[in-house]
Amino acid sequence: MSTHVYKSIELTGSSPDGIQPAIENAIARAGQTIHNLRWFEVIETRGHIEAGKIAHWQVTLKAGFRLDE
């Protein structure tokens, strides 16, 4: 069994459509410049309210990627 080393970074994604799209936006954007993404953990969820309704979601997550050998 081989051993790997991972690095974690913090990302914040946003979306007017909900929590999952905010997460997907963060992961998709990070994936454009970071390869070997392997996991994520939601750290914080926030929302913006306008006129008594949820207008926007922000989700902060920790994402991990495997360092190259």
C-alpha cells in the first residue's frame, strides 16, 4: 500500500440557488487550477436575506488534495 500526503485549503462558494450549488461552485472553480482534489468538509454556512427571504447562500469548506509524488 502506498502512502500519500494531502494538503487542505479553505474555499467559500456562493449561489442564489442553495447550499449544494454553492458547494459545487467552489469545488468546480478550485478544480480548474488544483488537481487531485479528494475530499471536502463544510465548515460554515451563511445566507443573505433581502425582503424577508433568502437571497444568497455562502458556504465555506475545507477541501483536500493529494500532493504529487
